[in-house]
Amino acid sequence: MPPNVIVDIYRGCTPSQALPGGSPALIGVPGFLQPVVQTGRHGTANYLKWTHILYLDAAVDIRDAYNGQANSETIANADTVVLENKTSFVVVYVELALRSTPNVHIRAYLDRLQPSAWPTEAT
């Protein structure tokens, strides 16, 4: 898929602070962002909730904090993804898709964080 966003990836997540402080671990990473709130946030998963999927090159070092279905205390260990327009997301789950094929890629399931100011043009 051709990229439709450029993101910065920060280590760690503080949900009460939508835009992380410090320097990003990765800067200017191209990806394809797809909104999927119908299946992620309003779907059947009881513990995993997401609003978007970010498709990335398989070499990108992006980290989730997934530690089992019932353990939601590890969100601080998840990466934060920030778009150029300052919309930010916590990384809920990361998977390597289509392994051992020419189309191998990463699917990062993201949950949008509340903007620090309203109104916003956030995705």
C-alpha cells in the first residue's frame, strides 16, 4: 500500500498526556493508516480495543505492551505514534503479517488518544 501518513514513534505512553515529551525513537516513518473503529473499538474483543491500523514496513521497530488478555496495566510500556498533525495513538498490538512472502509487513493496532485541545482536525 502506498503511504498516506508520516509518523514519529515515541517509546512509552502516558494517556493523560496525548503528545509525548522527549525525542522520538523513530522520526518520519511512512505508513498507511486505516480507520477501523467499527471492528476495533465497537467490535467483539473484550480487552483489546483499537480505532486504527497502521501498516508499516517489516523492518520498523514499533512496540506494543500486550501482555495477555486480562493485563491492561502495561500501557506505559507501549509506544506512542504521532502524526504530522499532532494526532497521537497508543500502540495496542503489533503483528508481523504475511511472513515469508514478498508482502511481509507490520500491522500496528492503534487506539487514538484524546487531543490536548478541542476543536481539532485530528484523524
